[in-house]
Amino acid sequence: MGKYAGVVVGAIVVLLGLAGILAWRHELVSIIKGTVPAMMVFGGVIAVIAGLSEIKDEAAAKKEDKK
């Protein structure tokens, strides 16, 4: 019974979520407009850090190869 209850509750939550999106779509768009630039900044910072780390690892590997 637990599996079926989870499916039913999940379906109800999905329907309530869709109703909320339809009812408050303008507020949702405002939230998205505010969060997308922040997510882009954080994603860019993570990409820069990952790139610098990769360059650092590559330089360390070249140093070890020379030894």
C-alpha cells in the first residue's frame, strides 16, 4: 500500500504545483528573472575555479614528469 500511496500523493502534489504555477505565473516569472542572473554568476565562478584547478593539476603533472 505504501508504493501506491506515494504515487497518489505525488500525483496530487504535481497537480497542486501546476495549479500554483498557473495561478501565480507572473510572480514565478519575477522569481526566475531574479534568480537566473545569480545562478549564472555562481556557475561562472565554479567554472573558473574548476578551470584554474585543472591548469594547476596539469602544471603539477608536468613537473612530476620532468623529475
